[in-house]
Amino acid sequence: MANIETNNSGIVFPEVINKFNVYNDAGRIVGTTGEVSLTDLQAVTAEISGAGILGQYNTAIIGAFQSMSQEIPFRMIDADFFGMLNAGEQSKLVLRSTVQQRNRETGGTLSTMAMRVVFRGHPTGAKLGSMKVGDMMNASITLELTYILIEMGGVVMLELDKLNSIYKVNGKDLLAEIRKQC
């Protein structure tokens, strides 16, 4: 079932990514491929057991996530590719996209909403690709992420900053009390 959301003009549901571009600190990167698969989020968990509990269960540690890797595919290796290989610096990438959505209350009117994904990390791997006459190299850089932000329609839906103890979901800072207590 589609994720249905209500906005000021009725009930809408997202359909597809209409278009997207990839940017680094210098501007738009044109060497990437047509698809970037975003990282998975997997919480760090602890096993809970003891008196009053029937067996065990795992609980997620709020704001703590396992290692997050982000692969950035490139059609061809170029200056942007090699600019991301410096292990002493974090790379910052921004995916700007348009989500096409349909309004059911208005008979299926189409609209769009901006979505922005930002991530920062340091390189942990690189595939230089292959060389074949008349074909792409299909190279990639893998970043170990320490930061990810997802905005939809200008609203922060997710922000995880591992180095600054920030974890926000739907605009709510889930670590605010914990930062005050420590």
C-alpha cells in the first residue's frame, strides 16, 4: 500500500521520482549513473532478559545505528570521482529530486514535491570499473556515512549525525533529552 499523506489540497500519494541530480560542494556532478541506491538504517540493539520478562527481546538503542555504507556509482571515472578518494576529508553529496504525486480528491491531479537527501562520509572503497570500447566504465566510490538528512517539501523527515549526537525523525529531536542528561 502506498504511503498516503494529506496536504492542503487533499489526499495525495507519491508515485515516482520524476527527476534527480547529484551535487557535491563544487556543484552538480554529471558523471554518476541513473540510479543511486540509498543506504539501509539498522539500529544497534541490546538483548533484554531477566526477572519479570518471559524470555528475551531486542531493543533498539535510540539514535545508535550500525555502520552505514553508501555506494556512489559513476558512468566513467573523472575529476569528481578522484576528488572523493581523499580519506582525510569527508565527502558531502546532495541528491535533489522531484517526487511526482497524485491527488485522489481532485480526480487524480498530478503535483510534485521536492526531496533532498544529503550525506557525508569518508571513502572506504573504490571500484575503478572496466574498459570496453563504446561502453561505460561503471565505477563506484563507497563512503562510510556519518551523516544523513532527508527533507521532503522542505521539512526534515530524518537527520542522523553520528558525530554530533543528533537523531531527528519527522522534525522531532529524539536525542534532545539524552544530550541534556549526559
